[in-house]
Amino acid sequence: MTRYRLLADALSARIEQGLYRPGDRLPSVRALSLEHGVSLSTVQQAYRHLEDQGLAVPRPKSGYFVPMTRRAPALPNVSRTPQRPVEVSQWDQVLEQISNAPSPDLIQLGRGRPDISGPTLKPLLRSLSRLSRRQDVSTLTYGSIHGDPALREQVSRLMLDSGCHIPADDIIITTGCHEALSAAIRAVCEPGDIVAVDSPSFHGVMQALKGFGMKALELPSDPLTGISLSALELALEQWPIKAIQLTPTCNNPLGYIMPEASKRALLSLAQRYDVAIIEDDVYGELAYHYPRPRTIKSFDEDGRVLLCSSFSKTLAPGLRIGWIAPGRYRDRVLHMKYMGTGSTAQLPQMALAEFIAGGHYEPHLRRMRAQYQRGRDMMLEWIARYFPTTVKVSQPQGSFMIWVEMPDGFDSHRLNRELQQHGVQIATGSIFSASGKFRNCLRMNYAAKPSAQVENAVRRVGETIASLLAEHD
């Protein structure tokens, strides 16, 4: 057994025997190094192992602590949906959410941004810098509407991890996942058509449906397993649904991973009723366990699944590089892309292809998955510590977003206004619904490394929730 495992087991035994009680500070890294005659890195590995087991929690500039033994918050309720197609609203709230630029004076817990401060992104920055300095006009010209061939080849290889065997020629590079989703929707639907969506659902898709003059039929979603297949089947029998759009792996905002059997069953329903599936897999590579879950696309044999993704969540949103594997709808998607942005910027595509081919992408993913899992555990501990016991909280299985449900009647819009006066922003729940549901819910981001500043912001959210709830007592 390795030294760090022996040390971790010794500390685990002390915790289980009660020598260290819930909330106690554990010995410092330096103290354990001297006590056991091991290196500092060995102690750090031991503590990371204890973190993975839920036996130690890091606190910035304070060391490691035994987690508090608190009752885990209940899961959010299965969503109750309108059971009929509705026209999408909420644009004003979405615009308010996305309009705030990054600022040191505002802790943006509500934005869907990854952490871009890690050292594993440096090779990508070097590639961008080197390519921009080259006296080569190829980075300044229009590229192919299909995307850079080298990048498409790398994406094809990456998709093998999700169970997909898709040639590079069947992949189209887009300007972010948002364009991939928009092109997919327009390729299979027309104004007035009905699209079935998970609920709560990504607000970007909601607003695309609104802009294209389409209606959304929200499907109830379980916080652990995803959309109700029985509700979907009933909807398919009752309404002329053109497409099913969902995020089945590391869902935004609930964080669930739809079981593989459910993914297969959903595909069978789509085949029986002859509807397209638009699968958003933008968070799929951030699942906490490996191998990563399979996509619905990986089971698709007749090309009805349009698989959309991007590097905005795994690497950096500013790259604006996404992609789509459109199956039988390839020609229509190409036309929609031409109508939208035409070709995608060459420079970031070339840098990304170089970054992935150089072997830098997988180490970056491993680092970020571990960081986000630790961030989730820390966020859950903070919520248990600072939020009222009446709240319900999701248990994300990947990515870096968490969903919090307050009692009925709570107003997250008022909460957000109160918080912004103190330099904190959250995402209000209603923007994740076509019909404005989930006003009593919010979404928070835990991508950033835990810090005293982030903890204070979460504590402020919890205290403000408690204050607003007290007004109704």
C-alpha cells in the first residue's frame, strides 16, 4: 500500500474512533509530515483521498476539518409542469442575468462559467499566442463552413469516450454550443411547432424557441434520474411534438445523469413516434466518475439524434467553439449555420486542435473534474451550515452547478435584488422554465476554488433567504 494511503487510513481510524470530532481542525500538512516522516506532497495526497471519502473538508487558509454531521438537505421536488405547450417568456430576466460583466465588486454565483484560472490551460494560451504571431494569413481568412479539419478529427476521437463512432466528416464546428443547439432546432422544426423539453431547462434553449416562434412542452424531471418517460409518452400521444430537447448528462441546472436504460428507452420512444432528439452534452465530460456516461447519440442507429456540445464549459467560454453531430439532418444544419454565422473563427479552432493533439486536454479534464467535485462537496457543506433547514438541494453528479428549492411562495427575484446590493448575484429559478415556474428556486455556481470570499457570499445568500422567509412567518 502506498504511503499516502497508509496515512489516510490512520487519519480515518482516528476520526472514526472519535479522536477528531465533527468540526474539529485536523493536523496541518507540515505537522503530519514531521510526525510520520513523509513528504508534504504525500500528506496532501492523503488529505485529497480523505476528501474523496467525505472525511475531510478543506477551508481556505485554515487547513482541513472533519465535516459537520448534519442532516443532508432533502432533494428538490419532481417538477410540476403545465402539461400543455406554452409560449416562452422570461426574456427580460434572462437579459438581466447575462448583462453583468465580470467585476471584482460582484460575486456571480449565478453564471454558468467554468474556472479558467488553472495552470492546465497555459498550453492553450501558448498555442493562441504562437499562432497569432505567425505571419500566416490562414488564421485571418474564412475557413470551411464545416470547420477546421484538424479540429473535427480531434472531436471525432474525443467522442469515442461517450460511446460514439462518428467520422470527422459528419461533424460540424459551430460558434459555441448555443449555435449548435439553435441550428439543430431550426433544422428539424418550423415556427409554431412544439418541442418537448426537460424542466427545469437551459434558458438559452428556451429563448431560442421563443425567437423562432415555437412552443415548449415542459416535462417533469426527477432531480436524480431526469425526465419522466411516462410523461413523455403521454405527451407524444397527445401533441404533435417535432423534437425532444434535453441535457441528459450532468444536467443544467439539476446536475443529474440520466440512467443508461432510460436513455435507451427515450430513444425507443422517439423512434416509435418518429421525432428528433436534440441532445445537449456540453457538460458530459465533467461527470465525476470515469468512464464518462454514454450519450443517447451512442445508441442512435437511424440518425435522429443531433448531438451538440462545445469547449465552453470544459475549457473556456471565450473560445466560442462548439460542434454538432447532426446525423440525418446534416444538410439542413449546414444551411442553418450558413444563415447564422457562416464559418467559425479560424484561430481558436487551430489552437484547440493543437492543444488536444498535444495531449493537454485529458489532464485538464481530470484536474477540473476533481476540483468541481470538491467544490460541490464544499458548497453542500456551506448550504447545510448557512441555509435554513427548509431548503431542498440537488446532488449534482457532474459539472459545477447546484439547484436550491425554497418553500412555495418564496420570491427568488426579490432575493436576487437584495443580494446585488451586497455584491452577490444568483440565477433566479424562473429563467429555467418556459412558463416562469420555479420562482421559489435558484441556481448557484461552484466552479471557483473554495475561498473565504465565496464562502461569505454563500453565507450572505443563506442569511438573506432566512430573513425573507421570516417575513412570511
